[in-house]
Amino acid sequence: MSGVFQRLQESVSEVKESATHKASEVATTNEKILDMYPNIVNVHQDKTMTTDFGIKINDADHWLKIVGKSGHGPSLLEDQIGRERIHRFDHERIPERVVHARGVGAHGYFKLHESIEGLTSAGILTDTSRTTPVFARFSTVAGSRGSADTVRDVRGFAVKFYTDEGNWDIVGNNIPVFFIQEDFKFPDFIHAVKPEPHNEIPQAQSAHNNFWDFQYLHPEATHMFTWAMSDRAIPRSLRMMQGFGVNTFTLIDKDGKRTFVKFHFIPELGVHSLVWDEALKLAGQDPDFHRRDLYEAIEAGSYPKWKFGIQCIADGDEDKFEFDILDATKVWPEDLIPVREIGEFVLNRNIDEFFSETEQVAFCTSHVVPGIGFSDDPLLQGRNFSYQDTQITRLGPNWEQLPINRPVCPVMNFNRDGAMNHRIHKGTVNYWPNRFEALPPGNYEGGRGQDHGAYTEYAEKIVGMKQRLNGEKFKEHYSQAQLFYNSLAPYEKMHVEMALGFELDHCDDPIVYKRMSQRLADIDLGLAQRVARMVGGDPPTETTHPNHGKKAPHLSQTEFPGKHTIATRRVAMIIADGFDLAAFEAVRAVLQAQGATTHVIAPRRGMIFPAGVDPESGTGGVMSDHHLEGQRSTMFDAIYVNPGVQSVLTLRGNGRAVHWIREAFGHLKTIGALDDAVDFVQQACSLPGVTLALDMKSDRVVTSYGVVTGWNVNVKLMPSAKIEPSETL
Ligand code: HDD
């Protein structure tokens, strides 16, 4: 036995070593990663294949058969090794999440910069010396697990904080409001947005009759669908989205005082979006665009970072606002209730295995730690019920024991058994109270009450009638939809209009698009008229809810430009044989020095020879990463066309090269060019009605950062890090 024991010990330390052999892995190992070590199996080191019950296998390729003369023969059911393989495979799938099925996750940490001791007793929000491990999962909502990343949809933004006092989950979105006010309507809402029941069409899209029928029949959804039609629903990167807890929670201080709170994550890189045409194309060209982007950024050490902020309303002030602060279809405008930034959240480690981490991670809004509580927000109340329940279907009753879900602090209670229980409880009793406990019931060691660090509900006296209704202010649905629309930049408004035009065009039932054309008048009459004309609705001439004309800061994403940086942006450098090597190397050095990733694109993949180098020599060239047909401009933030007489001549005659430039121009991307390539770029972009203002000299290099959000505007390329949308066409 001692030999077996020794082998086990060795294998644990082997795993520890191998799992940390990369410097980046050592640097990013935290308490949660260490907690998961005993479960990590290193497939590349364990060369001996065994069955699940541990015996070594002598042939991992063939079923046991009775082999006749010809080498054929029936397979034998007695082959327990073969049976195990196939049976195990037959049961690999678990139900995908009923919503948010497609997602991607990563590990990281949370660091508090400013204690909010006056508001909460939560250790994670008061102890600035702590670094708390986190796991985040970003997702789309409507699509299946295999759907595309860049669809128009809300993005889930779920963060699990493994605190010293237990797990705290913020299960938020990248949009601060929601479609419905009560969880009661959630099943109807999700049925309406998912593919239609008779033919399961369309996948991962809201552009269909049922979704818009639901939107019309639920005026409370108006604010949220305006956000969902904005650029927020087509993010450039998951690293460039805001996160919102959406629901109203509470903070409870050590004396039991309560404060209403909303949680915010603000990305260091700013909020940026794709343009719709790009998003559509990317869905086919690279369905994993966002997943890949996150993975690559973390691998490259460009760790995505968000500031963590709170908005607070004191207990007693909740009725001072036009809106109900517990209504999840309303924002708390930041000019009224500013966001206080108190910490940061960083993702610095990729997962080791998708299924066991990203697929098995499970969040619950009801998972809060002492010092954080709920509110009577009816949507939150229902969510608190739903998440725990859905995890039982998806993962089984012991889902909280799974490595990715278990807390890093001790767990002790008398919950027992159930499928796939992994804990082995030592002791002769499994009930409470029991004869071994010295303390009277309710005073289990550690005890109750804040003094012992236990979770204590806020004591609130409630007197009321049992009824199915919400507060009066829940009945107002259009004021904040107007506020949001009014606060957008002109091109953002245009995008909302185009998005509505696209979506309603996909509805073929006139009841749906005609009614919706009327509803839009409750946001803005002009918007409703323009959309109605596009989609075949009857342009409304009046509205019962005229636009109040008010605006609020921080609703437009242009308010969140983030760090003005080219870092982590993808730049395609286009060359062909005969290119100017000196220019190429100079530009590449500048781009890389600023943290951009450069990708060489040429008519073929392989060595591309600069001017003056004989291709026959087979050396002295630059290896291209891709050929022009293998990738598309949509996959890059900017393109740069390198000079060189022969190179430019070749590219001019290459339809795909011209398409790259035109498409990038149409998507308002930075296009850099030098010398003779400038003329080529200008000509390629001289589409009817479009003029390209290129302000570049050969001695200056464009180092602008990637995408601006806009459509049909002229782009002026500046030699400095700046892009200016000029007049709209
Ligand atoms: Fe939900 C998953 C966010 C309302 C029921 N939700 C889920 C996820 C996110 C959100 C990010 C994915 C978590 C993950 O990555 O595993 N949901 C929200 C937000 C809402 C919201 C921001 C509004 C404020 N959700 C909501 C309601 C209900 C649910 C009203 C039901 C009453 N949500 C679920 C669920 C899911 C879920 C069915 C599916 C998978 C899961 O929980 O773990 O329980």
C-alpha cells in the first residue's frame, strides 16, 4: 500500500509542477487555482493509459473480437474496456444552459482600492490588503452553445468572487437594464426570443416575429430593446464592454444599516463596437471571434482590466426619484447617482479545460456574502429562486462541490448525499442540533450574527396585502427609453434606426412590424417614421408620449473611450513580392512597440520577397501569416498597405486585395499606407459618393487605434493616434 500512497503523492506534486511550469502560470496562480490542483490531470505527462477504474490498457485502438481467417469477426460484448469507452462517450453531453448557453470564461483577481467600511461589513469590500480570486464568464443570451459570437444580443457578464467568507456571484449583463420587470414573465420572454417553435428558426437572433410581438405586447421592454438595438449589442471585444449587476442589491454595514447599491464594471480599454456589417460577416468568417480575442489577449499577457464601481442610494431616499429604484427596466442616471470606483478586476489566466471550468461553472444571484444583501426588486427575487434550481438540472444537486464552483473557505453543514457527492463526511451524526454540540441550537460555533461573521438578513418590518402587482412607478415605460435614445451620438442613433430596420424587415407578419412602427413613436416620432418607411409600417403622425428631449451623460458608449491605445489591436500588413522592406520593418516596429499585434497578409502564405531580392535565392524575405483569400479585413482592426512598385502593382491587379481595402474603409477602419501605396488605397476607396481624406506623408506612420463606431461617414486618417469622423454622407 505504501507504494501506491507514494505514487499518489508524487503525482500530486507532478501536477503542481507541470501546471506551473510556465512563468505566466506561476505568476497567476492564486488561492482558487491551488484549490483546484488536486483535480488537475496532466494528459501530456501521464503516458500510461488506463481504464476509469485504473487498470493499464494494453491496446487502446481495438475492440476485443473473435478474429477469423480473413482478419474479421464479431466484436465481443464481454470487452469491458471497450464498453467503458463507448458508454462514457454516450453520456458526455449535459444540458446546455437554457439561456446564455454560449460563453467563454477566464480566471483573474479582484483588488479593492478604497474601503467602503461605512457602507458594508463585507471583507471583500473593506479589506484593501486582500486579493480575491475570481472566475468570469461572458456569454450571449439567445443562441445555442455552438452559435456565433458576434450576433446582435445582450452579453452576459457573470463574475464569481471566491472570497474568504464564501462565494459571491454578480450575474450581470453588458446592458444596465432588462426587458421585463418581473421574473414571472421570463419564460415567455425567453420563448419569444429563442428560435420559433414550429421550425427552430432563427438561431441566435432577435430578428423574427415572435421576439417583436413580445416587445410590442410588453411596453416595459421598450427601454431595453432600444439598448439592444444600439451598438452595445455588437461589442468589438468582450474586453471592451461595460458590466452591470442590473438588479438593485443592498450593502449592510456592521451596525445593520442598509444602503441600496448597483454594481458596475468599467473596461480599461473603453467601450467599442463592431459595425453591423462586420458583425454579420464575422459570424460566418470566425464564429469564435470574441472567444479567440479573449484567449489570445490573456495568452499575450495583455490582461483585460475593469474598474469596479458602485452606485449607492441611502435607505430612506428610495422614493425621491421619478423612477422606482427597484425596477430593473430603469437605470440610475449617473448624473443623479454617480458611480464611485473602488476597485479593479483583472482577468489574467486562461482555463485549462473548457468543459470542467467554463461549462461547469454555475452562478447564482442568491450567492452573496455577509455585508451584501438583496432588495425587493421583483426580478431579483425571482432570479434568486431560478439559478439554484437550474444548476440542479444542469449539473446535479452537488454542483457546488465541483472544483470550479467550490468556495476556497471551509464548508460545513448537514446537507448530504445526492448524485455525485464528492465529500466524505467524518462523524456519527448528520443532523442538527445533535448531542455532540456544546452550544444550544442556533449558536453553532462561529454562531449567528455579524459579530461572528455570519450572514444576517436585514431586519425589515413589512406590512402589506397579498396581491399580484408592483408599485405605481413600475407603470411608466418610455421616459428612460427616450433618455437613452436622446443621449446617443448622431451616428449611434443612426445605428439604432438601421438595426430596427433590419430586425423588423425580418418579421413577415404585418401585425408585428406595423404595431412596432407605432410603438417606436413612444421613443421618438422621427425614429418611428423613418423605420416605418423602411420596413413597410404606417409612419405615425403623432404620439401619446412625445419625446421629452432630455439627455443624460454616460449612456452613450462614446463616453467610455478608455485608454487611447493601439495595444492588443490587430493590424493586417499587406505586402506582395517586390515590397519595400525598410518601410515594412519600420512600420512593423512602430506598431509592435505600441503593443499592436501585426499579421502579414500577402497573395500567398510563405516567403514574400522584397524589392531587390531574388526569389530564386529562397531567403531574405518575410514570411506571411496568411494569404489574402484565407482571412478577411473584418478580422482586423486596421490595415496597412506597404509600398514597393512591384508589390503595389500586384495588389492593384488582385481583386481580393482591393476588396480588403474597400471593405476596411466601409467599416471605418484605420487604413495606413505609405508612398505609392497611398495612391492605390485612395483609388481603391474612390467609390461613388465617397471621398477619402488621406493626410499622410511618407515620413510619418499611421499609428491610430482601430475601430470607430460609425457608418457612412468620411474618415480622415491622421498621422497621430486619432480618427475623426467628419461629415455624414
Ligand atoms: Fe439570467 C443565466 C444574467 C434575468 C434565469 N443570466 C444567466 C447568465 C447571465 C444572466 C449572465 C449566465 C451565467 C453563466 O455564465 O453561467 N439574467 C441575467 C441578468 C438578468 C437575468 C443580468 C436581469 C437582470 N435570468 C433572469 C431571470 C431569470 C433568469 C429573470 C428567471 C427567472 N439566467 C436564468 C437561468 C440561467 C441564467 C435560467 C441559465 C443558466 C444559468 O442560469 O445558470 O437560471
